[in-house]
Amino acid sequence: MGAFHAYDIRGIYNKDFAKEDVYKIGFFIPALLKTTKVLVGRDVRISSPEIYDYLTKGITDSGADVYYAGLTTTPMIYWLTAHYEFDASIMITASHNGKDYNGLKVSKANALPVGYDNGLNILEDKIRNAKVETVEEKGRIIDFEKHDVYLNFQKKYLPKNHENLNISLDCSNGMSALFIKDLLGNSPHYLYDNLDGNFPNHEANPLVAENVVDIKAEVIKNSSDIGIIFDGDADRVMFIDEKGEFISPDLMIALMGHYFLKNEKKYTVIQDIRTSKAVGEYLNRITETEIYTWRVGRSFAAPKLREINGLFGGELAGHYYFRDFNYSDSGLMAMSIILSVVIQKKAEGITLSQLISKIKAYANSGELNFVIENKSEAMEAVKNHFFALEKPKKFMDFDGFRLEYSDWWFNIRPSNTEPYLRLIVEASNEILLKEKVEEIKGIIEDF
């Protein structure tokens, strides 16, 4: 079974994991999280009903009750977990992965994520080695459909005058379609807003360039002020400017600062280790901001934001975290906050591309991926090469390495979910950027 990862359980269904594994996961989770009530939701993938059946049979055979929320977004499950004080929840989803994938995102009390280093490791061991002993008094499956309650929460963040914006929006045939028209009505230009677990139009991963071709074209065709695209389970959202250009998701952390200025004179923001230096510099131009850089992934970001009592934050992958969302990530809430800023700036005569141009201050490579066997050795070689040339002004050694120099920086890290070594380089100009990318590639090629 190869489905256990740093953040969740995920893989190709019936290859990396199967229904027998799902049953055991369901059986052992209540004891692992010391509860007799487990909240469960699912996405629309073709395999999700079968996974639901075996998961809930495992939970009820352990004697615990299932509270079934039905078809949901992943953030909705996070919100329900905290709002209704569940000690355990499971979302059946493979997020942005292709149709053959599925998985389970596990949370504990306060919607805190359960990752491999704080529970999934124990669960994997139990699945491999522990014996299933069903109880005589089985648990129940209880209907817990709360879509209206969740929708009312999300509506609090939606700007009242959003109809003044010309919006193009791609649901990627995923779970954002559950709520999007109840939030925005029929005025946006919608793409792929029907739920379809086969993802017939494109994979539900907005970070892959080919998957945003249609929404870019839609923005241009409709002369939209903004384009929006969600991933499969709606925990991530990304944006297109009015020129049809994809906006690097980390830059939207800086744009969100304008929204929070309404109520906060000073705030703490979390960003991941791949984030552009421009984000912190811009936020500190508009207000006093403490920037906290941390590891990639919800299982690290959400607990850290809670620990530091941060106001909001985000990742290069399009996750955005909010104190008001129990320190978890929500694509819909991020969308509403961004729309609030775009409306405000439109009234001032500033387009989205103009606003982003004020934030973006550096040449950036984007995330470059290398498929290699010896990731650790390659990372060490790159680090040692640059340390030997010049000691960095700043060095971070979590999630790989980030070395910062006066006019450029890079992060090199192994993917936690895919077989890649990932590299990002940022520099003060395109010439320096190209030079440093080629220099690092030359070292990696030896591996």
C-alpha cells in the first residue's frame, strides 16, 4: 500500500490502496483519535461512493457513529469539524489529482490536520499489523447535511456589490460547483460548473498550464475583470488577470492585505518557503506586518498559523488560510476576499494586472521539477556549491533549503506528494535569473 503521504492518504484507487484498506482505516481511526463520532464527507469522484461504503462500514464496525455530511468541499468538512466540535473527520477526495486517484484527508479536534508525523504513521502500522475485532454493538450512520449553514457562513465574506465585476469562473467540474451559484448568482461566465468525477474537460489542477487555457481564453472573450479557477475539492483557488495572464498564487497573499487593513493595523501572516520576497515587502509597505515563513502543506501551515495566532496566509500552491476559518484553508473564502479587493481597486480605476504589477518586483522561475533518484544528495550538492562561493544572507533548512543572497534566492526541496525534486529561483532581473537557473540545473544534472 503506497497511499500514505505527509499530508494525507492518496493514490490511484485499486492500485495504491483498495477497499479493504479503506475499511481498516475506518475501523482504526476512532481509537486513534479517541472518539465515538466521525464526520465524513466526500467528493464526486467515481470511486468515492464505494470508498464511502467501506470507510463507514469500518467506522461503524468499531462501534463509532458516522455523521455523514454528503457531497462537500474539503474546506466545508474542516469548518464543520471545528464548528460542531468533532474530534475526528474524514474527507474522501484526491483533491487536484486525476480521475483514477482518490484519498482521505483526516482531521482531528479544531480541524487540525492529521499528517504522517502525527497519526497517519500509526494508522498505517495498524492497517499492516493490527487485528480487526468488530464490536457487538455497531455504530450508526447519521444524516448531517449542513450545506445551508455553511453557505450562510461563506456569504458573510462575499462583497455585496460583486455584480459590479465581470467575472469568468472555472469550477473544473469539481466541488466548488456545489456553492458557487448560490454565492455569485448567474452573472459570472461559468465554465465546467457541473459536478463530474470523470473531469471530462481538464484535470482539476490549476497549477498545470494546460488546465488554465480555457479560463484564460474565457477572460479575454468576455473582457472580464478577473478569472477564477478552483481545484477538484475547492481547497485551492487561483486567479487570472484581465489580460488573461495567470497570477502566481503567492502574490495574492500580498493583495489580501488590502482586505484585512479594514480592521487590523498590524498583523502576522504565514507564507511557505517558496514565496516571493515581494510578498513581505509589499505587505510592509501598506501596514506593519510580521511575516512567518514555514513549511509547505496544510498539515504544517494550519497548526503553525494557530500557534502564532496569525491572521491569514497562503502558499504557492493556491491554499489560503484564515484565522476566521479555524486557521484552515478555504478556496471560496479566499475568492470572496480577493473579489472585495478587486472591486475596491476597480472603483479607484486600478485593474487587477496593474495591482499585481505593484506587487511583483522580481524575475521568478516558477516551480521547476526534476525526476531524479537521489534527491537528498542533489540538494546537498546544490547547497554546498553556493555556500562555498558565498555565505547566504539568510538560510532556511526546512522543506529542503532556501538560500537568500542580496539580489537572488532559491529554494530546492523534495515533493511530499510526487516523485519530484522541486526548484524555485528568484532574482532581481531576468539575466541573473537565467544564469542562476542554469547554474543549478548543471549541478542537478549530475544526479
